[in-house]
Amino acid sequence: MTADTWTPERVRTETLPKRDTWTAIKRGLLGRCPHCGKGRLFGRYLKVVDHCEACGESYSEHRADDLPPYLTIIIVGHIVIPLVLSVQQAYQPPDWVQISIWVPVTLILTLLLLQPIKGGVVGMQWANYMHGFHPHGADDDDRTYRGSPGDKLGG
Ligand SMILES: [Zn+2]
């Protein structure tokens, strides 16, 4: 690596303060600002606030995208499917009983888990300066540092 090669990792490690990923994830899981842990992270159910009411940290550029639903599906599936199979093996109930128990359980678990999981994902992305949280605009998908408006590039 030459001195003028800027990678997102180099920008992250050399110029940006270290952020603790697990602390940020925990705060996000609790619906709190990953930066200060005091302000609310969500305005409505899954709507992330533009900025923290307590510390002013901006969250308008978060890009949780589809990761929270993917993780929620994986977790809920690993809870509900073993329970369905256990009940089936132990009691052999009619299908309508199984359906009338597990469809609501699946919906309720999904709705309960989506917000904390999204909060954890936003916290993880914030702590690692991912996507829109990177102050220089570098991205995980883009290994080229293009500079920020304040940089003097070229001659
Ligand atoms: Zn805050």
C-alpha cells in the first residue's frame, strides 16, 4: 500500500474514532441511540429517527435494508419450527389446531423482534462507519476513496 492509497479501512482506522460495536448493537437492540444510549432510535415502529434527540447523532443515512427481516425470519423460524414439530410428535393434534396456534405465534414473534433487530443492525452499521454513516462517503462496496468535499484533490 502506498502512502496515498486510501481504503475505507485506512480511513476508518487512521482518522475516525473507534466505536465499540457490541455497545452500539446493545443500545440499538434496546431502541436507544447507538452513540449516546440515551435518545430514542425509533420515531415510530420501524421508522428510524433522523437524528438523536439527546446527542444529535444523524441516523438519516442508515441503510439497514433487508437485513433485519432476514435475521428475524431466521430467528423466528428456529423458534417456531422446532415447537411445531415437537407438538406434532407429542400430541398429533389436527392441522387446524397447529395452524391456529402457530400462525399467530409466528406473527407476534415477528412483530416483536423486527424493531430490536433493526435497531441492532443500525447500531452495528453505525459503529463500523458502514454505508451512509461514513463521513467521507467511502462504502463497503467501493474500495476507492474518492475524497470528501473538503479535500484538495488534483492540481
Ligand atoms: Zn444519541
